Amino acid sequence: MKKMEILNEEELMEIEGGSWWQYAAAGAAAGTIGGPVGAVVGGTIGTIVGAVKS
């Protein structure tokens, strides 16, 4: 699971100048590989990261 979280963060970092929903979508998409929980975690991380960067 930790590998998936790291992957989500790395993928999110690759998105430059995206709005918060793009980060959330990318996190959720990457998280779905790890199952529903991974999607929720990825989407949450994406939303937070996107909100901070926007």
C-alpha cells in the first residue's frame, strides 16, 4: 500500500499547473489499481495537493 501512495504522489507531482480536480482525478485513477480504498486515499491526497498548489 505504501508503494501505491508513493506512486500517487509521484504522479501528482508530474502534473504541473493543474487545478485541484485534475490532481484529485489523477490520484483516484492511480489509486484504483490498489482497490477502492486506494482510490479514496489517492483522491484525497490529490485534492489536498491540488488545493495547496492551485
